[in-house]
Amino acid sequence: MARVVGIGHQDFESVRVSDNFYIDKTHFIREWWEAYDAVTLITRPRRFGKTLTMSMVEQFFSVEYANRKELFEGLSIWQEEAYRNLRGTYPVISLNFAKVKETSFLNTRKKICNIITKLYNRYDFLLDSGKLNGKEKELYQKVSADMEDYIASDSLNMLSDYLMRYYGKKVIILLDEYDTPMQEAYVGGYWEEMVEFIRNLFNATFKTNPYMERAIMTGITRVSKESVFSDLNNLEVITTTSEKYADCFGFTEEEVFRSLDEYGLSTEKEEVKKWYDGFCFGGQKDIYNPWSILNYLDKKRVGLYWANTSSNSLVGKLIREGEAGIKIRMEQLLQGESLYTVLDEQIVFNQLDQGEDAVWSLLLASGYLKAVYARFNTECRKMEYELRLTNLEVQVMFEHMIEGWFQRCRPLNNAFLQALTNGDLEEMNDYMNDISEEMFSSFDTGKNPSEKTHPERFYHGFVLGLMVELRGRYEITSNGESGLGRHDVMIVPKEKNQDAYVIEFKVANTRKRESLESAVSSALEQIEKRKYESALRARGFAKEQIKKYGFAFRGKEVLIGAAEVG
């Protein structure tokens, strides 16, 4: 009989006691212990088993679980006597920052201090243990949600000291979702204050801590060393492209297919692979996210499971408000193409709105992109990547996200497309100006946009909307080679008896007092001069089937003009 699929369990004990569906990942304990790294930072996307793994590690090593051997009996780690003897022999400090999602620095600081205070409350027995002197007891009782900075930064270091004295062994420290407060600080606008507080806490906890045996930190991103980890030179960083622990987070294809067999779903392997395969960690290909697989086993139908639970708001904001180049590359990714780029897997959150590399780094770390290929470029001293959307679930998630951007003006969008296919230039102008008025600001909140880049953010966002709205019926390309140059937009019907469209965008130069009409003429002239229609003619479209439009922008104003057919 198939085991019960419990959704959302993150506590190792509850999964084992209830005999829920579980794929044995206890080999991680052996691999981590034998690596003998002082502090290990492991980055993986959300819902990839990081919290369950940290719970497993805590319950394996902690003296508090010394009498719970049944939790590990029958699992791979139990096969070796050395590890059976190691189990339950260390004091363990375990923290989780996943719920630290406040809108201000003061509230975030208080939330973190409160988490530490609860830890201290858990070990109140130390006050009567005879291991602390009077001044240490007084300091112990000053730990609170409102404690002073010097106490907060040293609090975990001090607790390590007290536990080592009590148990006679150095402590293992586990910090799950370490970067959640950092992401919230970036979004909330209190990055610098957060960095200073976290840096001091981490330095005292993980660097200048003689009472620590080893530590593990987990998160989604590798926050830059310059910001948070400037003092930690004992850090072993495991990113999505690292070979270590490659199969310890997420399910391998063999594990997924075996699970489908267990639940009588053997005939669905190809469908499940199409939707959920695609994650790559190190050299380990064909990794599936556990959340989607668990939900599929439970509900027995495909759907957006992982993509809908992940934190998509930051990703959506960065793409929607980003430079035109980000949108163009997003168009290519949605068409199934690869993105070739050089980037650093360190995330510098306060630089996310200043360049593309940081955005692609975030999408790679978050699991929305997969590294098909990666190698170190010795000239620029950075990694080179070939990136693609991870799988069908991620692609559909992005399509839904883009649809959401245009939700409030969807009737206008549909009306514009109808006017386009009908060749009604007057209505095209009316609807396009209404759409621009409604949506322009949401695509352009970048810092100091120039006259040129200001509308580009909007119209390339609009192209993304076209791609999603017309998928299945048309092929949309932008910035593609055609004739003697690169067209702005080409809309190609999948049925050859329908019309195709070439669109060129121009921005009216206000400093030269250029009119919208002049900019439209310039756009249409460019289409003819550079023979953009040649790519369509080569595909069998007759001259009269090719419609050419010039779009001119001046602020939120748009004027559309059409070339004569034939």
C-alpha cells in the first residue's frame, strides 16, 4: 500500500512518526560531516527540502534526541556503526529566519532578536546549572526583543559558550533561510541598516566563535561577500552549480519515477517530466522540485504547484520595471531560446536595479532558470553560462505573471489586437494610447530613465504581453535579424493564409522638436530601407500579406502609422 502523501511537513520527526511519503536523503549527513567544513552555506530554490534537511540534521546530532533512534532506523545513515554512535552527541542551536518578513528595519531587528530570545528561554536551565557566574546570568537575562546591539550581536556566541560548558562539547549551529531578511530589506528600502546588523551577528556567531564545532546556513541566494560575509573566510559556499550535495536537495529522476510506480502512475512519467524536470545542481541533471512532485502524487494531475508558492513578486518587479534588454531576453527565453551570459552567482541586492547580471543571478538561484552549461572564464574571472527556463511549470508561471500585468487593461489589449488584425488604424491608435496611459508607469520606475529608455521599457513590456496573448496562433519575435538589420517586432501567423506584421518603434526627439508624425515616417522608412520584409518573403508570405507599422512615442503619447500595402 502506498504511503500517505503529507503536504507541507517540514519537521523530520513528524514525517517519520506518521510514516508519510519520504525519500531518504540521510546520506547528506555523512557527506557533510566527512567534508569537515567549518561553515557551509547551501543555496537552493524555495521548497527544495532545505528546512526538512536542517530538521533532519538537528535531530540526528542533537543530545535532545539521543533517545530517538527510531527516527533513523532503516535509513541509509543507520547502516554505518560510526554514525549510529555519533547520533545524539552534540548540543545544537537551530534557528529559522523564514518568517522574518517585516517592512521596517526596527521591526525586522526586533523579530530576529525575539527568535534569539526564544532560544534562550528554551535553555533557561543553564541559569541554575552552576556553569554561569553572576555577571553571565545578568547578561543572559538581558537577552530580549529589545536588547542592545552589543548583546544582540554576541548573543549566539554567548549561548554557544554556555552550552559547551554544560554538555562538554562544542555546538553545531544551524541557520535556515538566512537571506529572507536581506530580501525584505532590499524591497523595504532598509538595506544598509540590515547589512550592518546581520554582518555583526554573523561575524560573532560563525567567525569569532571558539565554541562552535561546525555550522550550516541555508538560503535561496548567495548574498555578496562584500555586504554580509566580509569577515567570514571560513565559509564553504554551495551554489546551484556546485558539485557538493548535488542530489541531496530535490528529487532525482530515478526517485521520481520510482514514486510514480508506487502510486500507480507509471504511465504519466513523460507528462511529469515535461512539467517538472529541468533543475540542475552541479553535474546532476534531471532534478525535480519536491513540492510539485508531492502535490502531483497527492492530486494526480499537473498544475502550477511550486511556481505558485514561490516568492515571485520580486522577480516580477525586476522584469517588469527592468531595462529593455531584460525584457528582450525574457522574450527569447519564453520562445525556448537560451541566454548566454557572464555573471557572478553572488547577489548584490542593492544593485538589482542597476544591471542585468544581478537579475539573471537571482533567477538562477531562485530556480526560474537552469544552467545548461557553465564554465569559468579566466579572462573576465567570472562564470559563463548558457541559461534556459527551467521547465514547463516555470514557463507557464511567467506567462501568467505577464498576463497579470495587463489584467486591468485586458479589454483594451484585446481590442487593440482585434483592430490590428482588422487593419483599422484609427482604432489601433485609440486603443494603444489608452493602454499606454494605463500601463506606462508600471513598466518604468527605473532610476533616471533617459528619453530613449523611458518608453522602451513600456513597449518591450507590451511585446511580452503580445507574446502571451497571441501564443498558439502567432510567433512573436523582437530584435531579430531580417534583411539588412534588426526589426523591432515581427508577428508571424502559424497559418500561412493570414497576414504577418512588421513593427518598428521610434521615440520622437523632443530636444529637436521632432513631431510624432515625423518619427512615424522615420520608422516606416527604416522598415523599407533595411528590407525587414525579406525574412517573411523567404517564408512564403506574399507582399500583400505583410503589414508594416511605425509606432512613435513621446512620453505616454503614441502615434501609429501604416505603410501602403504592396
